[in-house]
Amino acid sequence: MQTKEEAFARLAKSEFRSSFHLTAAEKTWCAEKGGEVLRRHAADFVRQKLAPAHPVNDGKQTPMHGHPVFKAMHATACCCRGCLNKWYHIPLGVELSDALQSRIVDFLMAWIERNA
């Protein structure tokens, strides 16, 4: 399994993945809400949008805007099961374990912290 730093280095080479940045308003929102709220939101989104073996609308379930976690999901290729499979070799059609969901949330939070 690759480290966060290895994953960030690989993502930086993608023009699409590296095009995501938090706006000033999103940075302010993150600062005001704090890490605990962001982590809770990230965990909810991962549980709802990625954890099921066959997520509803897979490939289209994560908006591009509207929440800092959504941007983090696209920037880190954690937006759908197809991207998780392509970038991290996480098998399709298998429910994500709690431990894997937690690792994804940690990765999303690391991206937000780097960009906030």
C-alpha cells in the first residue's frame, strides 16, 4: 500500500486531480467549523457514497462543488469506486471495511489540511 506522500506525488502528476483547490470561502468555512466537523462530514460521505459494494449512481455520486470534502474526494481520486479501483486498486463490488473507510477519511483530511 502506498503512503500518503506517494499518493500525493502521483496525484500531482494528474492535470485533472491537481486542478482542485479550496476557495477562500471554503478555507474560512473549514477554519470556522474545525477539523472534527470536517472529519465527521468526510466519514459520512465516505460511508454513504463509497462504502457500499454497489453505490447508487457510482461515478456520479459525488458533486464537484458545494463542500470542501467533495473537492478533496475528487482531488484525491476518492470520489467513486471506479477511481478508487483505478488509483488505489481497491476492488469493485466489495463493501469497504471500517478500517479502509477510516484510511480514506484520513487521506481526505490530509488533503484538506494541505490546502486550507
